[in-house]
Amino acid sequence: MAKQLTIFVENRPGRLSSIAKSLRENNIDIRAFTIQDRGDYGLVKFIVSNPSQAYLALANLGCACALKDIIAISIPDKVGNFELLTSALAQNNINVKDAYGFVLQTNLKGVCCLEIEEAQSAAAQKVIQAAGFTILKDDELYNL
Amino acid sequence: MDVPFWNKEIETADRSRLEAIQLERLRETVGWALKTPFYQKQLRQAKISSADDIRSLADLRKIPFTTKDDLRLNFPRGLLAVDMKDVVRIHSSSGTTGIPTVIYYSKEDIDNWTDMLARCLFSTGVTSRDVFQNMMTYGMFTGGLGMHYGAERVGMAVIPMGGGNTKRQIKTMKDFGTTAIHVTPSYLLHIHTKLEEAEVKREDLVLKKAFTGAEPHSEDIRKKIERIWNIDAYNSYGLSELNGPGVAFECVYKNDMHLWEDGYIVEIIDPDTGEPVRDGDSGEVVLTNLIRRATPMLRYRTRDLAYLHTDPCPCGRTHRRLSRIMGRTDDMLIINGINLFPSQIEEVVMRIPEVATNYIIQVEKRGDLDHLTVKVEIYPKLFLGDPSQLEALKGRITEELRSAIILHPTVELHEPNSLPVSEGKAKRVIDLRPKE
Ligand SMILES: [Zn+2]
């Protein structure tokens, strides 16, 4: 399954730049990122060109980070598609823990990343494919 | 268990023999003290004008206490009892107030102190085959040179590293096959987090024992040290007013520290009244130095809170055991009227595996009330990337703290190695309340 790199960061200036610096020094390309604010700390989530190398680089810095399984879905950039996806999941009682998406080519192509409880992951993948969407292979996601 | 003795006769002498030694040395010490301007005044107050006025150990209680402030006010020579030509060492501390204190040692004083330290170290089972890396700060701080001399007397190969420079400490342990170290507990925990960075594996090291000191710490911290390092850690106690390290030390049984009663007289008093507490109760440790001529020290108030065990140690030593230091009379925090020692928080925090080694206690005013914040670092290896895990962790720490200290703190999670750690004494408490 595709891996997302999740990093624990304190909410103070300079933390993101030190992570960014380490990724740059390791020649790691960032495909997407999002930050979840939890008050005194936050979780930064990255899709990168080489998640395990990025993980090792940050762990070496002493960061608390983890690789998490996600489902990355290729989704045409069209009105109504996100509803189609989420209602398919809802009808099958599948809960989405966290999600984010981005457009790759306007009016053509977008990507949606989903964190799903492990027990529901296999079922979720079937539902997504049955709804007509493609799940990106690991390499496809890392090399977007 | 094999119980090694440096001086079996003295270490196992019965109480009456120990008390006879104490009385003889107390009389001698009072004689030396009467040569100093400070103690002439103190002892005159107690109607003691010569060593002959000390007839029994009970007479000790006639002598007024000596405090840190007395040492400051009498800086630099008010407690010097010998001619400067007989002084071979000076240790001084600047302290937080900026007014320094000083301790002078004669050749014989250094020799006595060194012998006590050899006794301490030997009682843990180290021998001349051991390689000893001293990670305590050298210079004016007694923890460095003092222990250095003791370790040499045992015959160990001593590496005088001093404090700090963590990567080099690790590399040195590997290069020379260090088997024993002298270190503060917080620094020992810190070094462990740097092994990977130094590209040294635990298996590359032959470390077996650590002597921890200079910083009060809980039994949980010892267990954590022993678990993550897979070594034996021995607690120690000392302060420069009483020579330095080696006043009390744990033997192979690691059940609190034998206080060498042929070298020091210990009293446990109620810090408010100055009266002795009942046997086995906790109170302020008061010590009289029986083995230092150049700077005599009578009934010194250490401000450390501890108790004496009343039961004997299976090792056979007759010298009583001092508990861990539970706090200091001056580091007790009063928060909304509740007495709190940082050690109480430390005990809770150290029980939780998802939390790393550093923590900070912060107190501030919110409106009329004091508010307590406990900052902890998350332990990277147990981080799963889930916000729910982190919230559950926060909740658990809050709940455990509340049941241990009654107060309801805010718990903050921090990144690994982000809280300030001085590579020596850890500063754990930040009190932001306005001073009255
Ligand atoms: Zn013992």
C-alpha cells in the first residue's frame, strides 16, 4: 500500500523549515502535504518521492515520525466526483479517518488520499474500484 | 551475593565502636574549628571553648547549625582552619546568588576523602580491572576531581572526560572499553538517545555500571536507566560542604546509600523547628564532617530532604542507609496551597513508556490561581502517527498526575530532544509566578 509520512511537530516557528531542509538535503521530492493543527502540536503529512528514505532521514534527526498506509485514488477533476466517491464509501459504512486531495491537471485529473481504519481497508478498496475509480500503485503516487 | 569490602573492619564495626570513633573525631574537629573566626563565634555562643567541652555525642546538639549563607558571609577565609601553606586544593562554587563559597583541603583531607570514595566504588564490585569514564564536570565542581581520585585509588583505568560532548563520550566508551561511568542521571538518559547519531550500537559497548549523582532522581529513573542501558546503576550522595561525592553510596544490594558514619555524623531534623525527627521519619539532612581539617564543617544544613533506614542491609555493613533525596527544602513548590516536589511528577512521567526522558514543570498565575503545566517529550520509537494515540496519551498522563499530586495539570506534548537539557544538572522547574 502507498505510504504517507506523518511527522509530529511542535507549533512553533522554524519546525517546518528544518523538516523541509532535511528532505531537500536527501533529494526528496514533495508531491503533496497537509498539516493537521492540534493546538500545541501538529501533524504534518507528506506524500514524497521516496517515503522510506525520507522516514530514515527524519528519524535520524530525532523526529517522531511514522509511515502510514493510505489509499491514493486517481479521480477525474469533474463536478460531482468527490460526492460519488464519498457516497459509495458511506453506503458501505466505511469511515474515513482523514482525507485530502489535490488537482494535478485542471479539468482533467485529481488525486484523493484517504486514511481508512485497517480493518476496513480491503473493503474500501473494492468499493472505490466498483465506483469506477482507479487506485494508484505506490510508484505511480510517488512519481506523480 | 558477593560482597566486596574496602575496609571491612570499619565498614562492619558495631555501633558502639562507630560512636567511639565519632566522638573522638568530633572532639578533634571542634578543636580545628576553634581556629576559625566563624566557628570561634558559633562555639562561644554554645559555651564551647575547647575540645574538652565535648564529652559525649549528645553535646553535638549544643552547637548551632551552619548554613550556606554562613559560608557566603564568611567568604573567603572565615572557615579556614590551617595555614595556606598546608592547603593543597581549593573548590569553590559561585552558586545562583553570585556570592561564592569556598572549601579548602589539606593533603590529609584529600587523602581521607579519596579513601571514602574508594570504599564507595569498591562496595559496588568494581576492581582494578575496570575502565572508568568520569563524565562529571571537572574544575571547581567536586564531582569531577573527587571521584577521579577515588577511582584511581581503586586502581581503575580512569578516563577524565568531564561533562558534555556526547558523541565523543560515546566514541570514547567504545574505543577504550569503558565498563563504569560516573554521570548525572539526566545526562545518562540523554546519551542513550544519541547512540544512533554517533553510529555506535549498544552491543559495541561493554558498559556494566553507572554511578549516578549530583542530581536527585527517583527509583523509576534508575529502573529506566537500567532497562534501556542494561546496566546496574548505583545512587550516590555528596556535596562539597561535606568534601564532595562519597558521603553515602549504594552497595551491591542497591537498596539506598550507606552513609559512612566514621566520616560524617548525620542528623535528620524538622526543617521548621530544627528538632530531630523520630527514627525513620523524613526531614532535612544535617551533616558534620569528621575528616576535614582545613575547612571544618559542623551541623551543616544541606536542605536535602530524606530519611534513614532503620533496618540492616544484607551486606553486613553497620553504617546506616540514607534514602534517595526526596526533594530540597528550597525546591518544594506550593501550588494553590498544595505542597509539590518535582520528584513526584518525575515518578509519574517516567512510568509512561511513550514519553521520553526530558520533562519540564511550569507554574504560572491564571487569574488568582496557580496553574501547572507539565511538558513531556514523546518517545519517537513508539509514535504511530495517529492523533488519537496522542490524545489518549495526553489524557493518560493528565489522569495519572491528577491522582498522584491532586492538582490538575495541563499536559503538553513536545518533540523528542526539544526540551532544554543542560548536559549536567537538569533544570526541570520554571516558575513564572510574580515574586511577592
Ligand atoms: Zn549494603
